[in-house]
Amino acid sequence: MAPNRRPSKSKYTADRGTPGAFEGETVTRRRFMTGTAHGAGALATMGFTLPALAFAIGPIFKNQSLGWQTIGTPDMFPDNNYIPAVMVIAPGVGEAGKSTVYVRRRNPAIDTQPPSEFNRWVAVTSRCSHLGCSVRWIPSAERFICPCHGSVFDLEGVRVAGPAPRPLDRFFTRLHDGFVQVGRRYSVNSELRAFSPRDPGEPLDGIGQYLYPSRPSVRI
Amino acid sequence: MPKLPAPPIPPQFLPQPPRPGTQRGRPRTPLEKGAEAGKSAVDWIDERTSLSGGVRWMLFRKVPKGTNWYYTLGSATLFAFLSQAVTGVFLAMYYRPETTGGAYESVRYINNDVFLGQLVQGMHKWGSSVMVVLVFLHMGRTFFFGAYKYPRELNWVIGVVLLILTMTMAFTGYLLPFDQQSYWATIVGVNINGTGPLIGPYLSDFLRGGPEFTATTLSRFYAIHMLLVPGAIAAMIGAHLYLVAKLGTTAPPWQRAAVDTPELVEEKV
């Protein structure tokens, strides 16, 4: 190279003039070889990391439903008091996967939502909307009370005291072959408007429904 | 290359020259033969790896004046981690991550029937609290002594990552006995994770392996607890220790360097 010649500006042609390089080639073979080796290595690494990662986060995107579960006959449930029933919310974990659901018949004097095939009974979860402890229905007080942090909910499951951010979740109900069945869970905001189920601790009023989006695994 | 400092070997262990007048070809005692064998084994490895320089660089460092007992908190945390690692490996020999009674039963079996099982499980259980406490004490020492400042900021960052990993270990390990307490604590803990805006709900689904707490959750927590996070902690501790050896430790803030301060004199104009 002539001593006065300006150095090549592009790093892609920096290898020009090395022994064996063709005149005028834009990407030298050395650079091509390096790039190919790095690219092949990256491809091979992605070949096992991406499937493993997808394997780990796959359940987030899989919609999981347990279908309808029979909990009793229509005459078991009055319209002014909740009757506890047991349902499975998580399969395969034995007793730990069972949960209490509080059920009463729909009472037009209290329940102002339009009647439909799926709300002839009001099924309220026993899972506190604060952090997931088990609430208990106290008939004499007509209140659900959570033992963990003292949230209190009224007959409709709407919060009247405590740290809970939204009313108690509900389940779809239906009459099937003469039996009352409960289906999927849904969450409600303080006006009892239905949303896809949220986890405990996630508010639904105002900006809450956007800060805590519904998840594909339980979206209705 | 600068000469590495010689290890501070006590004089009685240094090789002694033969006394004047003694026979050079004296038969060696079995103790001397044993010492020779050990030395030649270490030499054999060192000749092929040159490890001794690194070991000396790591272990025989100069520490500043004023170094005190608070500087042992990091080593104490490391020791707690090693204790957790060893007891955890042996607990894994008996533990079964089954939600339908197997997990609880295996922990009950470890505690009641296995020889020294109660001790090993107890060390692991209480050791986890000890480790969390030591991490915070070590962090407090670093903070109050100003040891996080330049050029040690990166070591502080690595330390914070280690703190998060330690908390992850404590959280995932809490579920494994699978009794009422750990079950409900994990439900509440995962729901607290879910209260993070925007990604919280997805994080909950990831932790549970689905919308509800199932058998997948337990095996997932077990894998995170005994494979994923311990590996990450070990790697991070390696980086942490490398930086400690590389940058050295700081003197306590009350320690002043001995400098000759020129006496102040009134300036005559």
C-alpha cells in the first residue's frame, strides 16, 4: 500500500488486498466465512433455546377450561341466602384443587342485570378478590368475610369494607337435565359488569381494566 | 510481569536447609515422604494449569487498614449459600414433587424416618432465613461504608441481582413442603406478583404454568428452585468474587489516608 493512501473507510472492505482476495470483491471471503460460522452457531443455539423457552411459557397462551360441573338441583338454592357447594377449579391436585362456590337463585329484586340462560343462579366464588384467601358467607350478617385481611362483601359480592379492589368473582350457571351446573369464572367491576376472569388483587374499575389485561389462558 | 506476592507461610513450614554436618542422604521419615507426595501432586497439576498464580491472586490480597468483622458478612453469605446447596442436593434425594400427597408425604418421611433427616431439612429451612438476613446485612454494610461507589458500581448491580435470585429461591422453596401454610402462602405470593401492572397477570400465569394452581406449578417451582436459580446464583457469585479480587475492598469511611497536610500559613501580601 502506498504510504500516502488514505485508509479504507468501510470495515467491510478492510480485508481487501489480503492474499487470495479477488480484485473488486465487496465482501471478502474471510469476512463471509466468519459471518457464516457465527450465523450457523446462532441458528443452532436458537434451535434449542427457542423451543425450550416456548415450552416454558406456553401455558400462558393456552386457553384452559374445565367445562360444566353439576353442583345440585334447583330446589337446593333459595333466592335470599347462599348455599355452599364444592367444585373443582384445578384438576390433578386432589383436595387442593377444590374450591367452595356460594350459590343462590337469581332474585330480580336484587340482581338488576338482564336475565339470561347463564345467570338464573348467582354463583359467587369463595376466593377473595384481594389476594385469594377463602371468604366465608355469614348468613346472619348477610356478608362475605375474608379472614386474611378483613375484606367484607355484601349479598351481591360487592366490596363494602377492606382492601379488596373489586367484587367477588362469579361463575356462569345453567340448568342442564334438571341439575344446576357451574361453568367458567368471570370477574365483575363495581357496577357488576362482566369481564374475562382476572386474578385476585387486580382492580377492574377505571384504568384498572387496562392495567390488568385479560389473559389468553382464561379469556372468555 | 510483576512478581506475585508470596503466600504468608509460617516459617516452621518453610523448607529448611540441612543442618551443617548432617548427612544429606538421610532416609526420609514417612511424614516427609507424604508431604513430598502431596507437593508433587500439586506441582503436577500446577505445571499443567498454572492455577497457583490465580489462587494466590484470589486469596492473598492486600486489604486496607481498618478492615473489621463487618467485612466477613459477604463470606458468611457465601457460606450460607454453600450450606443451602449441600443440604438441598441431599434433600432432593428423598423429595418427590407430587401434588397428590407425594410431596407432603416425602417431606414428612424426611423429617420423621430418614436418619438425620430432621437436621438436614431443618438446616435447609432455617438456613434460608439466615441467608436472606445475611444478604441484607452484607448489603447494609456495603451501603453504609460507601463501598458501592466508583469503581465498584457493577459489583453492587451484581449484588442486587443476587439479592433478587435469593428472594426467588426463598419464594419457590417455601412451596415445596406442600402443606397448608406453603400452599396458601404461594397462592398469595403469586397473586401479589399479579398486581404488577400490564405484565403482572402474565407473570402469574407463567409462575403457575396456567390460570390456576395445579401439579404443573409445583414441578415448575421445583425446577426453578433446584436447577435454574442455583446455577444463576453460582455464576453470579463467581462474577461477584472476581470483581472483589480485582478491585479490592474499601477502607471503612472513618479510616483516613495518612497524608502530609501542609501547614496552613497566613498569606502575606
